[in-house]
Amino acid sequence: MMARRTSEYFDTVSRNKSDSRFDRRHFILTRSSYTSTGKYASHWLGDNFREYKYLNYSISGTMNMNMFGIPHCGADIGGFFGF
């Protein structure tokens, strides 16, 4: 609901401003997903550890999000040590 309300706010601002930069699609990034999130926001899969199995998880997670209707999705590629 936060992504939806944020999107509605920016739509309202774009209707009230005559500036052309508000006519573009806005970028909202979220970690939580629900039905129709792809209409309002992009999805971030979260942090990855610096191991190949986590890179595999990020690839399958991105593909699953695309199947679920969230076309713009991504994860951290570089990873971290996780200390």
C-alpha cells in the first residue's frame, strides 16, 4: 500500500505542475510485494552473500518476479561478506 500511495502522490503532483519533468514515469523501489506491485513500483530482492549459490537465487528470484507480473526487478550482484 505504501508503493501505491506514493505512486498516487506523484501522479497528483504531475497533474498540478506544468513542468514536463513531472510527466515522466516515477521510480519507486520496494522490497515487499503484493498483487499488482509491478503497476506501481519496482522490486528489490535484497542483499546477497558473496557466493555462487546466492547469485543463482537472485537469478531465479528475478525470473519469478517477472512471471508474477513485476517486470522491473533486481538484486545486489556484488554481494558482501556478511560479517
